[in-house]
Amino acid sequence: MKSKKKSAQNKRKTSPVKTKIKTRDMSSKEFRKYGCQLIDWIADYIENIEDYPVYPAVKPGDIKKNLPESPPKKGESFKKIFSDFNKIIIPGTTHWNHPKFLAYFNSTCSGPGIFAELLSAALNSNAMIWKTAPSSAELEQVTLNWLRQILGLPENFWGIIYDTASVSTMHAIASAREEISHEIRQKGLTGLKSIPGLRLYCSEQAHSSVEKGAVALGIGLDGVRKIPVDNEYKMIPSELLKAVKEDRESGMLPFCVVATIGTTSTTSVDPVDEIAKICTEEKLWLHVDSAHAGITAVLPEMRTYFKGFDKADSFVFNPHKWMFVPVDLSAFFTRKPDVLKKAFSLVPEYLKTKEDSAVQNYMDYGIQLGRRMRSLKLWFVIRYFGVEGISEIVKEHLRLGKLITFWVDEDPEFERMAPVPFSTICFRLHPPEINDENELNEINERLLDNLNKTGEVFLSHTKLNNRFVIRVSISGLKTEEKHVKEVWKLIKSKSKEILKN
């Protein structure tokens, strides 16, 4: 018989250690106090956004040197954290919400979008499967159906939200790859001797995400063939067909074409309708990238640029680019969600539920398992502005784009370098007496640098036929005609300074 002492020792060994841990989250009292201050700060920031320089006067490393190399051992007060935000972070911020941020494709957030982000963070839903976030899953279905109607896509297009168009395009390429062979999913490209080298097509003006997607999916950069463009930077359909036939004859396997409505450099529009016919005849997956310009389809007069997009196998538009939704939200639509699901669905036992047969689990349609509740901000923004409100703002941006185009075309010192189907203008300073391309490139590069150094505006550039070109892109929620006039006045002023020197 065991002694009582020994039994007590054994009992102590098997008992869990009980340690009382103090909860360290912010109290509701403190949250209310600083929450009110944050909302006031955001309201003031938006109201006084023009008081900030668009582009900060900082050099690489300036922000980092003001931050400690090691994390704090003890927690710090929120007052101190927020103070450092204002002292260190804000001075190094490029203000995308500024009405004179006209670089790249603008991305401005709106009040309802900010509120939705706050609520989404508070709920902290992880929409892996329907059961983990029923509201998120079903709201995503509803909002994307709304967006489909806004864009004029047919009912047979099914939608899902990803983070960016780069990821959306990668999923489109993965779907195209899945459609040519179900074995690739199991054995991979290196394990299939029966599959020849795959070939993906896009124009010379296509976004770099097409090539990145090809790299990620094992297609490789050599598997991407860039099709020549015409003098308006549009893909030439006859060149596409020629390339497809050449590749088939050489033993390659053409499988996907990426066309663009609103390319990154010039917003050129590929002839999607003609490309779609070739894809149908050649049995190629057609993905249409309209990450920036997609929202213009809300206007009947702009639908001419979208002719044939209903024949695409997949389509992407980013509401965070020109629809006032905070970064990030990319809407991906496809006529073949079953193919997308076959490419990515993988369900471990712990994620199986009795509702699976009656619901859509979005984890089955992409590389991600965990998913934020992005649909909430899309819902807030669409409801707050309405289709008419969104249409009016987009129409005004297009008008402002035409205004700058007119000024460029009428000024003998400037030269427009591409058509303007939307509201992005590509131009350069080109005095009549200067015709050396190297000198013109140097002058325009200096002009852009001098403009951005003022902090009054932020513009970007591209190169077209090796010519340095300045871009003005208008899609910011707060950009008005007065801002456009001020920017043009500044461009004229800095141009005179450069030519004088």
C-alpha cells in the first residue's frame, strides 16, 4: 500500500501549474478616450489634407533612424505611441488621399470605407469557411453581385474578393493552367512529361503581375510571350494569332491570354472583342485586366471600351483604385468557378462541416485560408454613394482628364504621347527647338523631379518607345478642377525654369 506522502507527491506532479496572468488589453475606458481622439484626428486629417505636402521631403533611412532597433521590454502608453506616429510616421508619409496626388493609379479612401475598416478590425472575422464567418461569406456574395451589375457583367460571372489585382491575375492563370490538364495539380509541371512548354500571351504594355504570376506558377518568364502593340499601344490581334500558331508548330502549348482594358502606362485598351474570338477558336483562357479602369463601365458612354469583356473567362477590377474603397480590395470574376475550385480546393478534416454542401467556402477558391472581411467596406461604400453618386464622381474625373488633355494639346511647348481613353494623360515637355531624344529625356526627368520636390504635387512617369513620359492620373475622390488648374500652372512654371537654365 502506497504511503500518503508518496500519493501526495504524485498528485502534485500531475496537477497543472496555476498562474494568474493579468489581462493587458486596453480597457474600454481607455479605448473610448483614445478612440474619440483618433476619430477627431482622422476627421481633421481629411479636412486639412491639403496642408500636408503630397510627397514628403525625406531620404532613404530617415524614418528608420528615428525608430529604436529593439522592441520595448515594457508596454508603452498609447499617448506615447500616438505621439510618435505624428512625429515620425506622418512626416515620412506620401499622402495618397491628397487631391494633388496624381501619380500611378490613385487610391483614395472615403469616410464610409474608413468606418468599415474599423468595424472589420473590431469583429476580426476570419472567413476561411462559411461557418467561421457566415455574415462575411454571404455579404461577399451579395456585394460582388452588386458590383457585377454595376459593371454590366452577365449573370453567369461568379465573384470572389482577393487583396490585389496581382493576386487575382495569378488565380486566373492558375485556372487556365488547370483547364488544360487536371494532372498538373497532382504531379506538377516537372512531373508531367506529356505536357509541353506552356505559353502565356499578353501585350507589351501588360502589367508586370502577369509575368510574376507566370513565375509563381512554374510557367516561367520564358513561357510569357509579349504581343506587339499598335501606335495607340493596343495589342494587335493578328500578331497574337500569328504567335499562337507559331508556338503550336514549334511544340509549345498555348493556354492563356491576358488582355487589358486600361494599361498601366497609358490606359490603352486592347481590342478584347477580337481577342476573345481568337481565344474561342484556339481554346485559350481569356483573362481581362481592368484593375484601374473597370469602374468606368458604370457609365453607358464608356461601355464601348468594354466590348467583348463578357466573353472573357475571368475579369478583375480593383475598387480600391477608383471607387474610394481603402486598400486593399480586388474583385475577381469568372465564368468558370468550378475550374478555379479544382485548382485550389484542399479540405483537411478539421475544416469539414455539415454545411459544406449548402454553402460556398471561399478557402476552396484561392491560395489563402485566412481571409479578412473585405466585403464590409465594399458594402458601406456602395450603399453610401449609390450607383448614381459613383457615376457622377467618375464622370467628373473623366472631364478633368479631358481638360488637361486640351491644355497639353494647345500648348506648343508640350507634346501628348498617347491617346486618353480615361483620365490618365501621358505627355512631355518638347520645345520646338529641341529634337534630340536624349536631351528631351533628361529635361523631362528633371521636370518631374522638380515638380515632386515642391511637395505640392506628386506625379509619376513611364517610358514609351524609350521616351521619358510624365503621367497625370486623375481618380482621387477629393480632386477638383481647382487642383488640376493649380497643377498645370505649376507644370508650366517649372518648365520655364528648366528651359531658362
